[in-house]
Amino acid sequence: METATGTLDATFWITSGVILFLLVLSGFFSGSETALTAASRGKLRSIADKGNKGAERALRITEDNERLIGSVLLGNNLVNILAASLATSIFTRAFGESGVALATLVMTLLVLIFAEVLPKTYAITNSEKAASLVSAPISIIVKVFAPIVAAVRLLVRGVLRVFGVQIDPNSNILDVHAEIEGALTLGHSEGVVEKEHRDRILGALDLNERAVEEIMLHRSGIEMINADDNPEDILGQCLQSNYTRLPVFQGDPENIIGVIHAKDLLRAMYKIIGGPEGDAAKLRSFKLSDVAMKPYFVPETSTLDEQMRQFLRRRTHFALVVDEYGSLQGLITLEDILEEIVGEITDEHDPADEQVLQTGPDGNYVVEGAMTIRDLNRATDWNLPDEEANTVAGLVIHEAQMIPTRGQVFSFHGFRFEVCERDGNRITELKIKRLS
């Protein structure tokens, strides 16, 4: 009897030790799963570039999340089931049939606290560090369980296919743009990221998704030089203009023959008259075509990212935009593209009293019709759609399905739009108020 009791006691303590070891393994698997799935691949890449081998291994094993999770879950379930079985065995010996319920209660508490909540809490708060630490043993486990996981994967996909669910093999590829945008938006809503910082980063990311036609200066607003004008008139126009570069046309404004730079024009005229003591009458022999640069035309469908690269490669800041038929649609400069990132850029020659967005006493916003929806959204933190129109006036015309007259009021997308000014068929000024 004493021998049996000693054997039972020895078996009890050995089994208890095995259960504790299995709980540690369970906690390891649970924490590893959380750490490797929650860790930012961007942060891991940054750590790996500094020479951290653990982060480099973590990057490799997280490339196939399906295989990783399958291996970890397989190991976790094995140790959990084995631990529960052993606990049921020793509790049944000690307490009889009631030991089953008692073992279930005790193991549930132990697994929940020490094998789930505790390791996962640590892993979620130190995800990159934990992922680097567990990457070595987990990579071995992934290799060991690879055949079983592959078989399970085939079985799972076969079952899903029966129900009409197709698994995309590239589903683990992250949409980096959406991830960054979401992180910035969340950070701004929580007060961690400044609005200006958010707008600048998102503006740079969006360059590849936006076309030249969305931000170009429309041809109706382009200031041009007539090549047939007198040199004195051309000089006066350039001196009075706020722009450094002006397109040159001959006969028809659609017939652009060049682009003149004010500095080139002044140098050429200064040389013709012979310096400060020269004769201004010699300007009559001046030919504008001699100093005009060859015009640079770009299609209106070009992306802003590609156009910026072309500006830098060609070492020019000015391009004329044409449609598919070659008709002039507008112009775009490098400054226009940079403004999409950093916001409005003004210098000493821009009108000081020019204010595109004005707030009325009743809380309304008075905006120019040519203001882009994107600029309005950035300035007010609104979310007006810009899929069907680029400008605020274009949005009103699209929604109204007509060209509104002055004083007409429309309500759509949660906003009230009132047409304040109209010039011909163009809406030049609107009053906008957000509806509560």
C-alpha cells in the first residue's frame, strides 16, 4: 500500500511537471503567433538593416503567413490537448469522476492566464522585439511541421473550394499605401500626427495616382504673349506679369510656337539696345522667336509622379498640356506638383490679398469655382468625392446635371452649395456649408 502511494505521488509530481512544461510551450506558441503577426514588417526591415539577424529571420518566416500560422497553431494545439489530457488523468486518479470537471476548470484558468493572455499581452506591446527573439525556434518548427501543414493547407483549400471560396495566393501582400494612409489618419484623429504632416505625406504618395489634368491651369486662365505684338508691348507685358515663363502664340492662341523666359527676354533686349547707354529704337529689329524656347507638350493623362520625373530629367519647370487630339488644354509647372505635397507656395510677386478660401460670418465657406475638390478637402478636412469632377464648380454641375444660375442652391453629399457668381457658363464663386 505504501509502495502504491509512493508511486502515485511520484507519478503525480512528474505529470504535474510535464503539464507545467507544456503550459510554457503553449505560452511560447501563443506569444510567438501574436508577435509575428502583429510586428510591422517595415520596422522589422529597419531593424534587420542594422544587422539584427532575428529580425531578418522574422521577415523571412512571415512572408508566408498561412504556413507560419498553420505551424504555430499545430504546435499550440498539440501541447494544449496533451496538457489537458494529462491533467484529466491525474485529477481523475485523485478525485474520481469529479476530477474531470475539476481538471477542466483548473486547466482553463491556467491556459487562459499563463498560456494566452500573459504571453500575448507581452508580445503585442513588444511585437518587433519578441518577433526577433522567437524567430529562430519558430523557423525550426515551421520546417519540422512543413509536410503536415502542407497537407492541412490542401485539405482546407479543398473544403473551401466546395463552398465556392477561392484563396488568393497573393493575399498576404500588404497594400502599403492603404496601410500608411490608415496609420496617418488614425494618428491625426488621435492627435499624434499633425494635419500638415499627414497632408504632405499623403500628397507625396498620391502623385502616382493623380493625372496632370487634375491640377493643371486651364487654358482659359493662361497668360500668353502674341508674337506679332511690338517688342515694346511684349517687354511691358513681361514686366507687369506675375509669371516668369509665358507661352508665345502666333495667329491663333492654339498655335503655341515657344515659351519665353523673362530673364532670357531681358538679356536679349539689353544686348540689342547696347547696354545702359544704348538706343531703345533698336528694339524694332528684335525677333521674339530668337529667344523663345521650344514648347514642351505633355498629355493630360500623364501622372504627376511621371511628370515630375520628366521635369527633373529635362531640367525644365514648365509644360503645356494637350488632349488626345493635340488641342491645348492648359499648363502645368513643377511648382504645381510640389504644391500637392507641401501646400500653397507663394512668393513676393503673388498678390498679397489673394485668399482662395474665405470663411463667412455665418460659418459658410466662400470658395472659387475653379478650386480643386482635393484642395478644399485638405483645407477643411472634408471628404467630398472627386471621382467625377476635379473642381468644386465641376462637382456642382455634375450633381445638378445643368449649369446653375446665380442664387441657385443645391444640397448633396451632406453639404449645401449656393452659386454666388457666374461668368458665362463658368461658376466662379460658391458658398458652401456643411449640413449638421
